[in-house]
Amino acid sequence: MMKQYINIKNLVVAFMLLGLFSCTQDFETINDNTKSTKVVHPKYLLPTAQSIAMNHYFNNDVNDIVTGVLCQHFSQPSYAEESNYKFRDGMLDRNIGEFYMAIANIREMNSMIDEADEEVFSKEQKEGWNLILMTLEAFCMQNITDVNGPATYSNGFDLQNDPTPAYDSQRDIYVSLLTQLSSAVTGVSNPEINMALGSQDLIYGGDITAWRKFANSMLLRLAMRVSDVDETLSRQYVAMAIDPANGGVIDSNDENAMLKYKDSPSANMFFENVLDGWTPGVVASNTIYDIMAGNDDPRIYMYFGGPWYYSGLPYGETGTWWRYANINYDLIAFKNYKNNGYWYGGGPEDLPGIFIDHAEVEFFLSEAALRNYPNTGDATTHYNNAIQSSVQYYADFLEIEDVQTDIDTYLALPSVDLDQVTGLDAKLERIGREKWIALFLQGGEAWAEARRLDSPTFNVPTGKTEADIPMRLKFSSREWIINEANVKAAADMLNGGSDEYETRLWWDIK
């Protein structure tokens, strides 16, 4: 019998998620003694953690997360403080806080499973659970450290006994994630194990073979992120990630790691955060729109639409939202808005949220091949596959047929063709730009890769210089007040010991 009980806050959240995602399944308890306290099976907490993480990552509300604006996929038509590098302190907390909340749920599930008898979870099921939860934790923690750098991790989840935990360096966090994630992958003795998760796993329905590919793809992401600063570490874990004996990486759009949304109120957060009667908080940035238009990118009209004008709002400026390209209404519906007597709305609300997909994996493999990592194949083939997968993914969602000619034409452009440039830096610049385009609606990853690969070139708001472009987010004043000594020690870990927006992270050495 399980010995750890979930706290009441998580129980409430679990029941809320049951109402949204699990209407077809009976609620089960592990303890059948009607006279004792019931405990909830951890599978009913799994959608909580998955949804907290992806809802936040997919969010377009700059009061909570700002990466979609920082990566210059979007401009702000009404309030452009963040586009001009003026960040609200509450956002600095919430930007990482939601990921920590997801990890807290993950850690609680881990404790419940670890303490369960084998009659509740077999050894193989525990291995599967460890893989699932470690993969989700790696995703959340990577997003935290790639924003701030140092972060509370190894000692950050026992606040009752340690309310002012020390911070780990970014290098230590990356090494820990690589080690734990690879152990979780290799620790699965039976990838075919029946996890009995069903619809409670909003990503893969409990398919451990698919989860291994998700985990290995995350391992590839983490390993390539450190390629400039620790090539030995990078090569070690890239080799593990792509090894077929370990399950391999995502190799088609059908295997993408995604949270599958439904219609409102369970729609994706980009839809849910545009309230009835409100205008969108963001529109297309001229940075991405001009680059895509300049190459006649077939995705430009998949990503963006009217109302009437097709252009990007100059980054850092404000303007009337309907004069600029919005997200394509056939991609994400626009919640009812009335303007000059006309109502706008309708269309899909269920565009999935992507944790990591085939396009990103192929871009990493292309880069690894250019760096002469063993067994990584041909760089150009992987690059072309990445763009193919990106275009095809959105075409499939939008039910656009016969896009192959458009893809072939795009890949043959001298400004796109990887073989039209020579030298590692020039090829990496091209990979970086195309990956950044493909990472649309994945702001955290798009911002991280743009910083690491220094591509594309970002626009600079009026009154700013390139030296002002943020390379990270600062620690919040709340952290400084509550945990000053440890935050000061964390700041000392940064380049130059400087807790500034312009300070580069450990892996960003160019």
C-alpha cells in the first residue's frame, strides 16, 4: 500500500484536470479500505504536471512568460515594455515559477511511486514511471536554467526544511540532467511494458517506446546545447541519444512529443488567453515576417494571416493590432472580438503544444554531422529533412495538400540551400535561422538556440544597441529579498559575476 498522501492543493488540481481531460475513465484509488484515508493514483496527477508545463511554455501572456517576444517571433502592439527590455518583476518570478510548480508535482509523483509496494507497481512499471517523470523534469529544468543560468535544483524542493536553498551552477544542472536522463533511458528493461495510463498521459498514452524517443531527443538537445563549451560532454551524450540500442530519437512528425489540446476550456493557452472582446497581446514581429517573406517561405501564410494587412510590427514599436499580421486564424482561432461592428472568431482551438519535434531533432543532427560527431549521417540531408518536417507539420494541421513542390522550391533557393555556403560558421548561421523559424510557438527553445547559434540577427529597438539585447533574465527582487546570500552566490557564478540581462550564460560563449 502507498504510504505517502498527496497534499490538498494537488488533489484539487488533480480533480480539476480529471474534469477537463479524463471524463471517460473511472476515478480509482489504491487503498480500498473504506474507513481509511484514500490516496490518489499518481496517474491522475500526471496530466497536472504535463499541463502546467506546456500551458506555461505555450503561453503568450508577457505577464507570465516572455520568451515568444524575446525570440522576436512577436511584437507587442499595445504595451511594448518587454520588447524594449523593461521587464516586470512579477514576470521574472512567474517565468520560472510555473516550471517549478510542474517539477513539484513530478517530485510528488516520484515519491509516491518510490514508496509503493511491488504489488502496486512492478519493477518494470517503476522504470517506466522514472523515464516519464525524468523526461518532464528535464524539460522544465532546462527551461528554467536557460533563462536564468544558475538555479535552485539539487536542494530546491525541500523548502520546509531548507527555505533558502543554494543555487546550482548551470554547468552542474546540465551535467545532472544529462546523467539522470540517460540513466532513465537505459534503465528501462521492457519498453513494451503496459503502464495502464491511457488518457491520463496527454502526450503518448503511456507508450514507453515513444517516451524513450522523447527522452533521447531531450538528451540530444541538452548535449548539443553544450557543444561549444564542452565538446567532450556533448559527444558523449549525443552518442547515447542516437544509439538505436537505447531506443533512438524522434524520427517522424508522428512521434513528436506534444500535448494534445481540445476545444475550450481545454484549448491551448494562446487561444485561452485572448479573452472575448480583447485584442491579441502580440502580433507578428517584423524580424520573422521579413525573413520569411524575403525567402518566400511557404510557412508564412501558415503561420500568419490578416485581418487586412500583411506585415510585421517593427520590433519595439507599438501600433494598431489589425494593421499587422496576426497568427493565422486557421491555425489558432481568434476568440470572439468585435471591431467596427464585425465579429472575428471561429476556427481551431486545439493546436498541440510541442515539447520537442522531429524538425528540431533533424536540425541538431545536421549540426552534429557538421561537427563530425560519429554516426550522425549527412548534414545536408538532416537539414532538408528538418525543413520538410516543419512545413509538412503545419500543412497537415491546416489540411493543405500538395506542398512538396513548395518545399522543394524553398530548399533549392541559394539563400536556403545549405550547400550554397561553406565553412562551419556560415552553415551554422543558416541552420540557426531555419531552426528559429521552425520553432514557431516554441519561444523558450527559439530564444535559446538563437542565442547559442547567433542566428538570426535580431532587430534592435529604437534607442537601444546590440549590446543591450538580453542574453538572460535577471533574478527577481523577491529572490534577492528572501534568499539574498544564495542569490549573490548564484550571481557570482555568472560571467563576470553580474546579474544583468546582458550577461551570457555558461553555454553561450560566442
